[in-house]
Amino acid sequence: MIAIVASYCVVPNEETPETRLWLSDNDQVVRSGHTPTIYIYKAKHSNNTTERIRNSLGNILVPYYPLAGRLSLAESGRMELDCSAKGVTFLEAETTKSMSDYGDFSPSESIKELVPKIDYLTAKQVEKLKKKANEQPVKEGSRYYSRFEAITAHIWRCASKARELDEKQPTLVWFNADIRTRLIPPLPRNYFGNALAATVTPKCYVGEIMGKPLSYAAEKVREAIEMLSNEYIRSQQEMVLGQEELDCIKAFFMGQGERSLAPFQGNPNIHVTSWMSMPVYEADFGWGKPIYFGLAYVVSHDRALILLSPEGDGSVIVSMHFQIAHMQLFKKFFYEHI
């Protein structure tokens, strides 16, 4: 059981600019709430641990003062960032559990509210998947399929088999991609707003994903990536940021919360997120690198999160939000078909 010991509001340790920042179209259309994540450390605590973290947080909020502000609603109906220096919430909590109680962070009574199902791919298995995806000749002038394309294709095939769907069932993968270098002109290196755009694989069928070589699914993933041109991204933003989205933003500020996700009714598709390029294991709060990082919530649709392992040896962690009824079959196919 986890008990909250204290709650603090941490503000910047120095005076910061009081201003309102314009937010881009991309910042308007993403989810309005936070994306909860969890870092696990093997830490040696001291009497002043909480005080040191609070002081460090107050220091970092000086150059990153927008994070100590608040989202606000402009007269236009768009969100703005009010750099009010109101601070961030810091909670101190404690538990009687030890690290061994959580095992490898797979589902259990102890951690079912923390993290989803975890599967591991060694560096050797990742290379085998890439080799398998590239067994068939690629199009002339094309590069070999990447680690992301191969792993995503593998997850897609395993999910399609585990669900035991009809071969004529349409299926797709959707994911967000980094658009910093895809826009013209590209975004500056120090930009830290939302820089993602959604894309989706072309229409295909379960029978094709299961019956054809892994390169077929990898090619579909690549086609989704290549779709993200400057023109496509900007037209997507213009289309999405319509009156419906502005109404959702207004509802959020009126206390109606984020748009709720519909109950799961069965889904032949899968949402994939790759954070392999994010330096998540560089978050050192005085205890060294985290031994685990992942999402701290469970979504209501089938989703895979791909991360590098903390060992830094090229191995990969696949965090699966998947229907319990299909999970054992998914895990079976996940390792058998490498």
C-alpha cells in the first residue's frame, strides 16, 4: 500500500518572466492532460532526500519557467500558456513494499495500477527481426527496414494471430512520428513543444499480415512514415484544429476533463509508440540511472510501447497494453516467430 506523506507546491527559485506564450496548432490538437510516466530507481535514501529534490526542481524551473505556469483559454478559443510561476505539485509518498515485490513489472495484484505487460527482446533477437524483415529484396533505391519498422511489423503480426480474426478483416497500425525535421522550415533544436503528427498504415487485411513475409508488414509501416511530408502535416493540422477541437478545449477548461475513451469493444488495429530515441534513462535525480521506465497508466485500446532497455546493450522492451484473453497467445507468437 502506498501512503502520501506530504504534498508541496514547488515554484522557481528565482524570479521568472511573467508572460503569455502562444501555443502552436500542434499543441492545440494533442491530449490536454499529462502523459503519466514512472521511473524506478534503486536509491539509498538520506534524511534530506526530499528537500534536495525540491530544491533541484526549483532550480530547473528557472530556465524552464513555462513548466511552472498554467494552461489558459484565450478569447479565440485556443489554449495559451500563462507563465505565472505558480509552480508544480510534488508529492512525497512511502510504501512498505520492496523492489522484489514488483518482479519484472508484469501484471500482478501489487502493480496492476502501475504498469502494463512487459516483454523483452535481446539485442540478438532485435537483429534477427531486422534480418527477417529484410530477407525479401527491397525496392530499388530504398534503404533496409529499420529496427522500428521490423519490431512494429512483428507486433502487428503477433497481435493479428493472437486475436484469431477472420483473414478478410481489415487491419491497420497507427502511430505518431517526430516532425521536427519534416517541416519546412524545420523546427529549431531547442523547441520543446509538441512535435508529433499521427499517421496510419495503408489498408490491408489480417490474412495478408499473417500469411505474407514480415517485410510486407514492414513495408506498410514505412509507407505510413513516408506519408508525413510537410504538406501532409500542415493540412492535417488545419483539418484537425476545427470547431470540434476548439469545443473540446473549451470543455476541458470548464472542468469537463479530457475526452473520454469509449469502452473497448474489440479492435483489429493497434497503436504503436516508439520512445527508442528518447534519453529516458538519463533522468538522474541523484540515484544514478533508473532501472525501469514506462507508462504509468493503462489505455483502453490495444497499444504497444517500444523502449530501449536500461542496460544500453541494444536490447528492447515492448510494453503491451493488450486484452487479457489474447495475451498468452500474443506472448507465444511474440517469441516463437523471431
